[in-house]
Amino acid sequence: MLCHIRTALRHHQGSDAESDGWGGSEDLSFFHVLVAGGFAGWANWAWAIAPDVVKTRYQTAPEGKYKRAVSVVPELYKAEGVRGFFKGLAPIALRAWPANACCMLGYELALKAMNFVVPLEEY
């Protein structure tokens, strides 16, 4: 992911890109891709867990208990406080790291394979 951000920044910076302090155009190592994917998964779930908890509470509530998903928020906050919005974060974080690390690695390997078959000057 970092390599794609770096590439996008270089694309928009023009010819000064080589002196921007980001380093050369070398590929990230296998380890770095896995770490980037793992952190990306954690970052995603850090902000997505609260809406996911609200959605799950709404979907599993008895028919007619809530008019809309937003109706879950005040009741959840009153009953469990802010911590209620982050229930289940630990197991999700444990799952997110390997799942997203492998997903990122698969993406990077597919991108390399496609660039090997049809090389592009710049993407």
C-alpha cells in the first residue's frame, strides 16, 4: 500500500519526485507488504467496528424494536457506554492482521504478474 501511495505522489509531483525523501522506485519486500496489509486491516477495523456493532445490533434485534439503525446508538450508549461500540474488537483485530496481510500480498503478487505479462511504463 505504501508503495502505491508513494507512486501516486510521484506521479503528481513531476520531475522533482526523485528528491522527495521517499527513496527510489524499488519494490517493497515480502515482509513489508505483509506488515502494511496487517496495519491496513487494523486501521480499517479501528474505525469500522462501531458502525458494524450498530448494524449487527439492529439486524439481530426483534422485529419492530428499532425504526432505523441509528435508533440503536442512544440505547447502546446508555446501556454500555462508549465501550459498547467496540465490542468484539480483539477477535476482529486478531483475524484482520493475517487476512489483510495475505490480501495485500495477493494484490501485490497479482500486480507484479500482470506487469510481467504486459509491462507498463508508468501506472
